[in-house]
Amino acid sequence: MCLAIPGKVIDIQQRDGVRMARVQFGGVVRHACLDFCPEAGQGDYVMVHVGFAISKVDTEEAERTYAALEEMELLQAELPPEESEARWQ
């Protein structure tokens, strides 16, 4: 089962015409496409599903969701090791 996971936007860049962000999920950082969530900015929390930010959420909602995923031990299953960052550089 795949879930959307809350993460904090660390920075935003344009890559090949696509608005991409580095998003932090606790201590894990992954890349996510922001094209479906154009209102998201640096410092905002977004819900990420399969590499796409699908909505912006407030800090409290992000923290509640993150805590629930950790409690259910689903967080690690939803954040497998990422492919090499070399393709983004």
C-alpha cells in the first residue's frame, strides 16, 4: 500500500522545465516534483506520493500524520532507499 507522506520543502529548483524540490521527511531527504502543488514554497509542508507533492498541509497536520506513520511502523516502508542523486545534478 502506498501512502502520501508529509515532508518539509528544503529548497526548490527548476530541472528540465520541471519544478522540483528537496523534501525532508524526518532525517530522510528525497526529491519531489512540485508541479501539482504550485503554491508550495520553501519551508512549507507538502504531502508526497510516489515522488509528487499532491497538496500543501499545515505544520500541525504534517506532524500528526508523520507521528501516526511512525507509530504504525509504516514510515520506513514508504521511504525506501532513493536512487542515486547523480541524475538530478
